[in-house]
Amino acid sequence: MDRSALGFLEVQGYSVALAAMDRACKAANITIHGMDCNNPPDEKNAVIPVMVQVKFSGPISDVQIALEVAHEAACEYVSPNEVMIRCIPSSSSELHALLPLGKVKRK
């Protein structure tokens, strides 16, 4: 795989992640590689008791656009402190093998 950029969206709520990534995919040329779920640190007091991480790649400009759009979309549903975005501008090829790993599996 090429040294494309990697983007990560972490947000509270599976449906929030799906809605945010739907908009991100429509706005930019990215490929989603996987999703993972965890319980938030304070799950007993969380409004939505699941944290979702979406892992995706593409050209750096597209990943940056996708991250901005996903963040904006997610903030329509949850507060900004429940949304985190990260970018690795030029990823190592070894890292790509780890992207599909997680609790959420395709059938």
C-alpha cells in the first residue's frame, strides 16, 4: 500500500460515527478500513455508552477534508468534547495491516 494519509474519527455513539463518516465519504476521496468500539471511561454516566473509532485513508488533502467534515457533522449530534479527530500525514505500510483489527467485523 502507498504512503497515504490515515485519518481517525473517535466519537460517542455508533450512529453518530456513521452519520459523520457518510458526510466525510461524500466530501472526500477516502477509503474506510475499519471501525472499533469501546466503552467510554465514565460509561455509567455517559449519555451514549459506546465510543467508536473509524479508521480511513486517502490522499492527505482528502483525509484533512474528511476529518473537518466528519468533525462538523458529529458536533451536530454530540458536544465537541465527545469528538476527536487525528491524522497521520504519511503512514507506514506496516500500520495499514492493523487498520481492520477491532471489535466490529464484516460478515
